Amino acid sequence: MVLLEFSMFPTTVGESKSAYVARIIDIIDRSGVTYQLTPMGTILEGEWSEVMGVVTACFEALKADCPRISTQLKVDYRA
């Protein structure tokens, strides 16, 4: 089981990041992975491949039109 907390946003696309964050939240919501939104990021819960797959999908969605993306990850694995 993995708890993964992450935040992700473009750094070169203007002052407001809300449209990009909304895009990420939509991907997370449709993934089926258990998640919790926090003021500073999002916590995903599941198996390693599941949660990393969600992070990858979020990155791929942003990289299509964002030349620079900031991402922070924290992972807690428990057997």
C-alpha cells in the first residue's frame, strides 16, 4: 500500500494556475484511485503502479501545453 502526496502545476503560463489544477483534479477523479485534496496538494492511496500511473497521467496532460512543470512528491510505502 502506498500513500503518495503530490502537487503539480505549470510555472510558465501566467499568474493563475486554476485551469491547470482543475485539469489534474479531473484526471485524479476519473482514475478511481482513493484520494484526498489538501490545501497544499493531493494524497493518493493505492498500489505503487496505480498511484504513479495517476501522477504520470497528470504530467502528460500538462506537458502538452506547458513547457515547464513543477512537481513535488512524497511517498509512504507500507507492506
